[in-house]
Amino acid sequence: MISSVFRFGVPYNLTLVIALLLLVALGGADAAGPEPTAMEFVQHVQRGAIEKAKRLLESSGYRYRHQGGDDVYFVYESGYDPNLAFLVGRPFVIGTPSARQQRSDWYLIDGTIYADVAFPLRFESHRPWVLPAPIAFGRRMDFIDFMNFVAAPAAHTERLSLRIRPSIEPGLIKPSTPRFVAPPPQAPSGAQGVAPQTDRFDTYGTLFGSRPVDPAAIMLPSGERLTPAQMTRLLPRLGRIALNISLIRWGRLSSWTVVRWNFASAALITEKGEVAMSVGSGGLREQR
């Protein structure tokens, strides 16, 4: 009776628990990798199911939380880069993911593990346009400068995710609206009232610098402007882009959650063919 309850002076049930914990801790492979969660996140973005995508974001405090909320990641108006707005609700092909995992220094105790999942995205039935930075952020551009960009678009990597547009027709990006600042003071009886004070732009649109807008004008030497139809015949289009998603799993019984992402490389389609663009360290990194 005693031997069935105690093994080597340790309660038998406790021995089983310790053995199971060691088996889990020292096991070589995790039962569920990060790829399904990363794929689910990308698919929610593709379908335009932003609320579902936001539920997969890490929420314990490890991820940096912006004062504009999690919506800043999915809309051009926020000015956040790298932005997923050009992928929201759009058709693209999600290639086979590749993943790297790294255990925390305290993995045997806390079971925390980090992962990076890379997705090659291809644009076949729909290829969005890639704008030069000046017109993407509301500054007029001379025709010669525009043509220099058309000739060498891969050299311009700054804030690329905000310059990729599914349409260049007006109306894609919501116009900024005045933001109420202070109520008007009460005017004395018989005196002329004072208009309310407003800011020109809502601060939500300026959290991260210049605010993306519908394309500004491209001026011809004659003083005329290129029409949207003329611009679309000249602008490069996005053929491929690599999306890297970083995830964390806080414990062996926890689910994977998304921490951040960036775009590592892209291929642009021009009149001269496909042009490779490297954007890994030049601009498309999340600011922490």
C-alpha cells in the first residue's frame, strides 16, 4: 500500500506531475506553431474583417499601444507606417509562409516563445499603383520630377505602405475635418457672436507625420495637370511584396498573438518589366 503511493519518498501523484511538466518543457516541437494565427490575421485583413484581426493582436502590454488605438494600423488617414490599408478588403494571393521561432531565456519556467512568419503576397487580378511620396502626401509635383520617379521607382522606399493605392481617383482617403478646440465665449447682449475655434486638421491624422491624401496634382510645363487616367498609364504597379509578422506565445497553454509587422521586399511592375525593391531597412519598420 505504501509503495503504491510513494516512490523514492515522493508522493506518486506529484511524481507524475513533475514528469509531465518535464516532458512538455523538454519537448522538441510545439503542438501548434505560429503559422495558423499569422495566416488567420492576414486573411481577416484581406476580407476586411478588421475587428477580427484586432482580436489577434497581443494585449498584455508587451505590444506598444498607440494613442490612436489599433485602428491606426488599417487606415491611410492615420499616417501610421507600415500600414495595412492597401491590403484591407483587396484581392491578393497569399503564398506559403515560412517561420522562425526563438524561445525566451526563461522558457523552461514561463514557456514564452517568439516567432516571425513571412508571407509572400502576389497581386495578380488586381495590382495597386505605387505613388511618389510628394503627391501621396499632398504636395504638387513637376512633370519632370514625376517622370524621374517613373524611370526609377525602386529607389524611393520611404513610407511605401502609405503610397500603395488601389485607386488614384479622389475619394479613397477621407478628407480631414476641422477639430473642435474650444467653445466660443458668450457674447454680451447685443454684441456680435464669436465663431468657435477649430484646428485645420484632426490630430488623429497627424500622429505619425505627413498625412496621406488623395494624389496631389502633377503639373505639366503648359500649366495643365495630368489626369488620373494619364497617371495610371505611367505609374508603376505592385506585383509582389513580402509581409513579415512577429508573434508571441506567453505560455504553453496560451495562444499565439500578433505583436508587429513590416514589409521586407517588393517587386514593381513598370513599362520596362519587373523591378525589385528592397525595403527591409530603409523605411518599412514599425516605430517602437
